[in-house]
Amino acid sequence: AVVSAFHSMYHARFPIRHMWPIAKYDGNDYRSMRNDNTSAFNCRYAKSNGPKTWSMHAYGLAIDINTVENPYTLDGKVRPPSGAPYADRSRVRPGMIVRGSVTVGAFSAAGW
């Protein structure tokens, strides 16, 4: 399913800056994100408020795509910090994942 989704994105020329295994960053999610790396499996805890739980990345059920263009916020902080200009999702730019984008369509078609 994932290969099919990325195949569709590739043919639609969806830009992806980097796609390296998290091992290149010694498993450090923040280093990977700062490098705008697209990655999936990483045996780590979820970065969220509340009780400590495994991230969906630990199960191979989550993929971070273009982490600068698609940052997340937690406790009012944008992560990675270089993603702050992209936190406003109303101004769509290349590499962003928004409702109706090729990425959403590709993963939906693959059953995600």
C-alpha cells in the first residue's frame, strides 16, 4: 500500500526533499525533522501530552512526509522550528499535504 501511494505521488511529481532511514540520524527524530526528512519506522514514544505511549511510527503505521512543509505543533511550539512558516495551512505551497492533495488521495486509495 505504501509503495503504491509513493508511486502515485512520484508520478504526480509531488516533491520530497529527503527520504532516508531514521538510522542515518541515529534514531533521532528531531535531527531527521530538521533535515526535512521523510521517514516512517522509528521505535520511539509518541511526542504528545498525556501518558507515555508508543508512537504509531514504532509499529510502522505512520509516515512523516516533508517534515518542514508539514510540521506539527505541541504546547505552542512548531516542530521542527524551520516549519513555522508552514504552520499556516491556508497558504498552500509545494510539498505541503492538505485536504484534496495528491498525497491524501494516494494514501486514501491505498487504504490509509
